Amino acid sequence: MKKFTKTLTCVIAASAFATVAVADEDAKLIINDELKIETNVAASADSPLDELFSGWVFRSNETQLMQMDDFDNPSFIFVEQAEEQFAKVDGTEGKACATCHEDVASFKGLRTVLPRHNASTGKLDTMATLINDCRTDRMGAEPWKFSKGKMTSMKALISLQSRGMPMNVAVDGGAAEAFEKGKELYYTRVGQLDMSCANCHEDNYGNMIRADHLSQGQTNGFPTYRLKNAKLNSIQGRFKGCMKNIRATPYKEGSDEFTALELYVASRGNGLIVESPSVRN
Amino acid sequence: MLLRSLVAVTAALISTSALAEGTAPDAVAFGEDGQVMASLTNVAGDPAAGKKYFTNRKLGNCLACHVNDDASEQSFHGEVGPELNGAGSRWDEAQLRGLVVNSKKTFEDSIMPSFYRAKNGARTMEKFAGKTILSAQQVEDVVAYLITLKEE
């Protein structure tokens, strides 16, 4: 018997994709009957992907529909909570976010460039670290835990200001090192099941893995309301889940590893439209 | 076929000293094309038990990636790998055993997990570290089941 190479799976993957995703590919994401979001965009020349797809494309009709109206999207319960929190005084300095950031709309565009290299700290800023910096350094308040409700809700509110804008993280200059590190992590096989992110999200997107329709594992929809756990989920929280599923010990949220991976994964989706807060299963 | 009978003879010879734990994962011998001639346990596989391990999400979870019409009572068959209908006609026992033990010996860089290998990916969770996904006898049972998947 011959040794088979990757081509076999490629052929199978290609044909399966053609039959499975066609129906979904036709669906158009229009939010509140007015905001049209392109869910399939061209990839840049140096992208490992031929074209980019939002994870929304691969979800069932019911899940897709929930994201098409903010009244049906359960994320908005949390967005409202964050709006209240934004105006609430907290910490020893007697300040609210709104004391300094008059209008949350001033964060328009921020979501598209995060994570972002910070020249003064030499590290990557994520939305979580930016929020916590304000809490600890400017408000005299306790930092929020990375995947706890208050943090993901505030991220949803701030990310929403960029809804409809294309992702555009920088990977050169000070970010280059983290980009390389993130890329290495993306292609490293981990866990007892011995798989890399790429095995599922690059080689097999469009295929069913048991009951799940595999997407490209893009981050343009985060935070994401998941029907599975009925709450908002962070990007790094999702990475954790994927690693656990293949029986690998996840990195910690906020670790250098996961932040580098977040940058790398975001860069694979540069050009995809921010649709936060999204709905997934 | 010569191969089969050879295996049978060897198996018969050592069956008296059947290994309770089975061949250690590191000691499994692979042929050039990734096949494993010798039974891991010298205890004949049980196809009915094999089907259970095949479908069990915590064990083989083979349906995550494969369609198998013989298990059509189970919902959700994945499509990451080829359909397994007729696999028992396409492959001989040694090749099927090799595929289940360590698919990478047959298909370079396969996404398919290696079900009987001591060392797997980096950062394997502590509770699974150094452990195989299937036991030696479970591998034999799954192989016995795969053999029953004949071309119509």
C-alpha cells in the first residue's frame, strides 16, 4: 500500500466544502436591516488562506438570524449592563469611565487595531489590558478578571463602536516578534489528540467535525455570545476551550503566549469586518 | 494473504503467553507502509465492543471525522476524513491496526490522532500525559470492527 500525502485530504476537503457551505455562503449578514456586513472578503497576498470567511457563515440559520437584529442578539443585555457600568463611579479616585471618556463612541476604530504593540511597555496592549490600566492607574479600582462578565461586557460595548469596520492589526515593527511567536503557536501540534489550530481552522474549515461546522477560527466577532454557555466569551477564553478539547493544557488568559496568538489570529483576519458582539453556538 | 497466515501462526505461537497489558506503545513494530503485523494483545478483537469504542466520544470518537453508514443510528458524522464504508475491503488487518495505532506512519502529518502512542502533542494535559487514547485491547477491538466494514 502506498503512502498517501496531504493531497488526499485536500481533495476531500474541497469537495466537502462545495457541498456543505453553499447554502450558508448565500446568506447575507445585514444587521438591524441597515448595516450590511461582508462576511467573505479577499485575503491578502501573503495570507495562508485563499479567502477569508467570518465564523458567522458557518453557523446554522437560527444562529445567524439571532445576530441580524440587536433585539434578538442576547449580547445586548450585556452591552446595556456595560453602559451602566461605564457611567458608574468606582475606585478610590471617585471617577467613572465616563468622567474622562465622555462618549463611548470615541472608541470607534479601536477594536480593529488590537492587539497593538505599546512602545513604552514593549508589550502588546489588548482591550482587556487597556481597560484594566484605566481601572488601576486612573480610577484606583480593582482590575477586572479577564473572562469575567464585567470585562467581557465592557469589551462588547467598546468593540460595538467599531462594528462594520475592517480588522487591521499591525504585525511589523515592535509587533513582529509577537507575530512570529503567535504563528509558531498556531502551527504547533498540542495535546493528547496532537493537533494544531491550523489542522482544524486552516486545513478543514467548511468541514463538519462531528456536529460542528468548522470555521476559520477568526476573531472578528468577539466578544461572542455562545448559546452553549449563555454568556459572552472572550477571544482567549475561546482559545482555551479549543486547547482543552484536544486535551492540551491551555495557556493562561493574558499570558504572553495567548496574547501573541491573539495578534497572529487577528492578523489572519485582517480585512474581515468587525461584527462584535456576535452570536455563535 | 501470506501475511495473514503468518500473523495467525505467530499469534498462535505466543498466545499462551498473552500479554495482559499488551505490547508497550514504544515497542510496537511498524512495517514500511505503516502497518502493524502483530496483534497488540494476542487476544482476538471483539467487533461489537470495537463498535462501541469507535463511536464513544471519549474513546475513538471516530465519527468526529468519518462517515460510517454502519453506525447510522448515531447522529452527526464528520467529514474531515474519508468515509469508512468499505474500509475493511480497502485495507488489510495489519494496515488497519497501523492506522489506529499511529496514523502518521501511513499518512504523513495526518490530523488523525494516534490512538496508541505514548507521547503525543506538546502540553498534553497532565491526566492524559504518557497515556494512550485507547488501550491495547480496545485497539484490537476497533480493528476487528473495521474489518467488518466490507464493500457492498
